[in-house]
Amino acid sequence: MKRILSLVLAAALAAGVAVAVLLDRAAGPPSRTQPVRGVIGSEKQAFFDDPAVRAAFARHGLRVQADPAGSRQIATSVDLGRYDFAFPGSSPAADRIRQRRQVTARYSPFSTPMAIATFEPIAALLRAEGVIGRAADGTWTFDVARYLDLARRRVRWDQLDDNAVYPVRKDVLVSTTDPRSSNSAAMYLAITSFVANGSAVVRDAEAEARVLPLMGRLFHDQGYTESTSEGPFEDYLSVGMGQAPLVCVYEAQFVGRAVQGQIKPGMLLAYPVPTVISRHTLVPLTPAGDRVGRLLTTDPQLQRLAARHGFRTADAAQFARVTAEHRVPVTANLVNVVDTPSYDALESLLRGIEKGYGDGTP
């Protein structure tokens, strides 16, 4: 009888353990997660706000909070002592942070090229000027040299031949973010200064003096500019051609919104010739921040989610699947890509442009 009772008790105990395991699995990730706080370029806000991304981190015991800021602000003025990681939109900004904080580690889990978001009627107008064209793969291109020629001559939209779709009395200019705070504006500056400098990266004071007058005009003549890249892109999506006929964006922004069904008929993406690749680089400031960087780089689920948000990851097939599924025409192999200036050279250019704002107002 004692033996039978022991067997019954053992069976009941085993059943209880099994039920507990099943309930634990059904409950999902552990309820106790370590809070991790980072400051990020605003173009990654949708990624970090995604419930699927949060769940992926939670499965590893992390609860990640991300505060958006302009990438240049992150590198120069944000109080990084409050954060576990900094995640600006480019390598130069990340390198500046590493210098400030004396950090050697860094992670580059994904990247995205710079592009121009525009509309079919605008593309038709600028195609006649040789600014916008079609590549062999059917994607759109934006000839930066031809565009700078229009900017030098201060050509207005209403001066373009046969312009019945956008006869507006303002200069043909690409809308950007504020170069005093945002990485996307700095990347646009890297592209345009390269072309204006005779297809050479600006490296010294002589080259800077040569290109600065035109570079300043590209920004100052826009008037008010937003401090983060989401601002002008939201205008592009919601207000349309009247407000923002040409907008400098990250390719990932356009692709990510296409996945969400927010790209309307007539909207299109053109690739600057040349362009630059913005390598989103995470700088860990604490061990918890280092875990975030490693997970973003190595976790298959987080890499797949990054591709769904429009970012190019180490596995090119992920990005290709997303763009094919949602029929987003993108350039698979970017050829005409140039280097950005060093952090110091780019900062010097940006400081020169800042001076042109005069009283410091936008």
C-alpha cells in the first residue's frame, strides 16, 4: 500500500510540474525584464515602437525604451549619462560619441542609402531637365550634378518648360532636415559637397571654402526645417506635392511605410547619383546597452523585423523578400556610392552653414 501511495504521489507531482511548465510557456516571456534605455535617430522610432520588436527583446529579458533625437544632437549635445546606448544614423556621428565616451565597441546591425522621395508629375518635369531618369532596373535616379546646376542658377519651378502641374514661384530645392541637428541633412551635405567639389570628398579648408557658398544656399533658402527626419517625410506623406515636392529621406523610411500601405499611387523614390550609405551604428554605454547591440546584430527575429521596417541587413535576401512582397521598386545593388567626409571635416562644413543662419533662428 505504501508503495502504491508513493507512486500516486510521484505521478501527481510530475503532473503538477508539467502543468506549471505549460502555464509558464503560455504566459510568454518572463515578467521580470531588465529596463534598458537608449537615444536613437528618429528614423528608427517606428522600429523600436513595434510591439513585435519589443516582444523579441522581452524574450531575451530586456525592456527597451528608445528616446528619439537628431543624430547630430546625439553626437554633440545630448546628455548620454542617462542612457545605456546611443544609436545615431551614421558612422561619423557614432565615432564622435565613441570619442566623447571613450568607448571602443560599436555595432552596425543595419544600413540604408539616402534617397529622394518625390511624385510622378515632379519626376516628369525634372526628367525633361535631365535631373531625374530611369535606371536599367527600372528604378528612378536623381542626377545630383544636374540638380546643383539648377540650384546655382536659382531656377524656379515656374521657370521650367511646359510646367502646368507645379507652376510655383519658388526655387527648385530638395527639402531636408535642419543641418544643425539631423544626420539626414548631414548625409545630404556629404553627397552635394562631393559633387560640388569636382567629385571628391571635402577634406580641407580650401575645398570647404570652394563649396560652402552653394551648400549654404541649399539649406538657407529652404526656410524653416525640421530637426528630425520624420518631420519632412510626414509632410511628404500627408500634405503632398504642394508642401514637399522633393524630400531627402532614408530609403528605409519609404520602404517601411510601403510595408504599412501608406505609400499612395504617384509617390516614388529616386536614388541620388551619387549617394551615400547611412550605416546605423549603435554605441553601447553600459553592459545592458551592449546586449542590445549584440541582439540587433545577431538575433534572426530582430534582423527580419529590421528588414520589414525597410532597413538593409547583413542578409540581403531579407530585404529583397520584403520589397518584392510589397512591390516596392528599389535598387538592389547600389554602385555609385561615395564616402562621407571625416567627422571633423563634416562638422567644419556644418559650422560654416550654421553661421549663415545669422540670428540662429530656423
